[in-house]
Amino acid sequence: MSATALPQPTQITLTNLKEWIRKETAPILEPLRNKGTNLLKEIQERLNDATETSEKIFENSDREMQKNNSKTYRFARNANKFARNLSETIKTVKVPEQVNHGSLQALNNDLEKTVTAAVQQRAEAYPYITPYFIFDRRRLDVSIKRLVDIQQELRTFLTTKYAKAKMVEDASFAIEKLLDTINQANETQKQRQQMEQREKTLQQELMKTQQKITNVQSRAELTELMKTEDRIRELREYVKHSLRYLQKPFFKLQSLARSGNIAIPVDEAKKLGEYLTDPFEALATEEDGHPMLKNTLRKVDEAITQGKLKLKSTRLRKAQEQIDGVLNKASLNTLHKSCTEARLQKKKLLTSGVVAAFQNELAGLQEELRQLQRENELISSRVKALESEHNRLLEKIEREKKELEKAVFQLSGKSIEVVFSQTK
């Protein structure tokens, strides 16, 4: 025997769900709302009655005070103050025009506070009014009792009979909440698509700018400049390596000169500083035969001989070998020539108007590229954030949809499937 197939849920579009719920629950809700409307009218009437009663006490006590009777004046004054305070307390309650759970709950809270305050004010004031205003007090007791009764009736109506109506109101709120979440998801998706389009445009601009940079860099003059700069970088490292064993002696000679232990001409002292900070520039700007370097090396050798400049044995041996190579074997002649030629070639290229124009153009393009790259990184980050937010909202939509379908089933006893007329 085959199992009976379960009935398929009724599909209802989200935009039509409110009306569907209204029709399904009308037989139950209309009487409840009518009851609620009548209850509000009754509450207003009883509030008005209590206000009129307190104002009656106020008027009667005021007339009694005007008589200025020493026996009744103090009692009348107490009654007058009590009636005025009570009237102001009762008037704080505002009866809503529409019947819904929120308005009824707020009214119940206000009415409960007011009734409690009225009962307390009565208990505190009556001993100081008695035995006067007997009929006014009796009438007021009836009014307060009627307020207590109607407040209890409202509370019972709200917590028991109106529970079904609250479920409908909650379902209506859930529908609005789901619609709002769908709108957020649609807006997030729209923003994401805009960002993705901007990202695509930026990537195209990046490719174009990079191509422009490549084109500028391929110009013969700039190609020659870049080759020269590469050559200078190589020579700079080579000079540094070739003079590596002289750095320590140079530093100690500079210290001896500053302390006055060795005399060095100003121009040689300046050149010594250059050899310590930028050996390539120092050697490249020497005259033929690099005489200033040789003079410096002779002073180093002399200081070592005199014992003023001391080095460890290994450093000393290697330093003396380099000094001998420069002074006696022309070990730096070829390197000096290469450095001088490379430096002059770069200077010549840099002073060329064509190269200067190309360099300015290249600098502008490179700055444009950096700005595009920064913007592209920001846009890419924004796209990822929007994608994450959109996925979160889609999950929220599914969660709220299931909760709404469950609430409708509990409300109507019917299984439905909420469908969307708009794309998420």
C-alpha cells in the first residue's frame, strides 16, 4: 500500500501575503478588534467620569475654602489639593485611536500606573478630608473602582483573547521585515555590480597606462639612460667592493684628522668623507690618476707606520695590499675611467631636453598608475565586502522566510510557501 502523498504548500507571493492573512483570520480578528474598540471607548468614559468626579471635589472644596470657616478650611484645602493632583494624574492617560497590541499594551501600562497612583493618593488624602465631602468621596470611590475593574479587564483581554490578533500583527511585522531585508539585498547587489563594473574599467585603464609607460620607456633616449643607470649601479657595487678594506682605515683617519693628530687639507678631508659615504661618486669625480685618493692613501700608510692608525693584523694586511695596488700598480685606473665615463654619460643624457620631457611624461604616468592601483585595491576590497554582505542578507532572507511560513501555519493551520515577485 503506497503512502499518501503530502499536500503541496500553497504558494503565495510576499506582496499578497498580508491580504491573504487578513482574509484567513477575519472571522476571528474582526470580533476581537470590535471588542477592543468598545473597550477603548469604555476606558475613555471611565477616565472622563473619574476626572469629572475629582474636579467636582475640587470645585466643592474651593467653595468651602472661600467661606473661610476655621473648622472646615484645613479639610477643604486638603481636599482641593488632592482633587487637583488626582485630576492631573488621570489626565496623563491617553487612549489610542487604533486597536493593536502595541497601543493596547502601552495603554494597559499607563492605566495600571495611574490606577495605582490614584489609589495611593486616595489612601493618603482621605484621613485629612474625613468627615467632610462624604458624597463626593463615595462617588470618587466608585469611579476609582470602575477604573480598577476596566484596567483588569483590559489586561485580561490583552493577555488572553487578543493573543491571536497579536500573532497576526507579528506576522505583518515579519512581512515588512522580510521586504526590508530583500530591499537591502537588492541594493547591496546593485552596489556590488556597480563596483565590479568600475573594477573592470579600472583594470582596462591600468593596462592602458602600463602600455603607455612601456612605450615611453622603449624610447631610445630613455633606454640609453636606463642602461647607463644600470651600469652605474653595477659600478657602484664594484667600487664599494674594491675599496672595502679601506673603509675602516678611512674612518680612523677621519677621526685622527678631527682630533688634530693628523693634518689633512680641507679639500682632501671633504673627499675622504665622500669615499666613506659614496665611494662611486668620490672616485668618479676624481681627476685622471685619482690624485686625491692617492694622497689620502699615503697619509693612511704614514699613520700606520707611525703607529697612529692601528688595525688588526688581518685587516692591516689587506688594507696595505689595496694601498699598494692603488699607489704602485694602478689597480683602479680602469675602474676610475669607467666610473667617470658612466657619470658623464648620465649627466649628458639628463641635460637633454628630449630625455627631460620623456622623464616628466614617465613620472606623470607612473603617478597615474599608482593612483589607479590604489583605487583598484579599494574597489576590489569593497566588492569583496559587498559580496559578503549580500550572501549574509540572502541567508537572512531564507531564515526570515522560513520563520514567516512557520508563523502563518501556526496562525491559520495551513501550509504555505512564500515566493518572491522580485529577484533577490
